[in-house]
Amino acid sequence: MSYQLITESAGTIHEVHNILLKTLEFPESYGYNLDALYDCLTEMDLPCSVEWLDYKSTVKKLGTDIKLIRKVFEEYATEEGEFHFRTN
């Protein structure tokens, strides 16, 4: 499965998490935090790729919390060879 994240409409970190929930088809019980993100990534069907199309502009808008979200994706991609993540 292949996903493209577009977060330019988000004005808060919570809204970014809501986009993650909808785009990546996470369960409605998603916890809107980094631990919940990691847990949901581990439950995704593999192979899987996620491309964050507007990452740089989202970082400029919302700051370092976005970098922490990216780090969760990157850590999981390092651990799971069938999960691929990249930003533009």
C-alpha cells in the first residue's frame, strides 16, 4: 500500500494527527500522540510506503513537534524493512 500525506491545512499538531488518522486509515481509537502513532504503524499491512509531500512547509508552520512525528516514521522504517518513508 502507498500513502501520501498532505498536511498543509493543519494549524495544530492535533490536526496533523487527525490527518494521519484519516490518510493512513488508523482506527478511530487512535490516541493522537507519538506512542499511538508508532503502535498504529506496526499494525499497518506490509509492504507499505508513506510519502509526506509538504513536510518542510509543515515544519515551518508548526515547528519541532512535526520533527518528532517524522522521527517516529523514520525509526519504524529502520526497524521494518518493508515499511518505507520519505519526505519532500
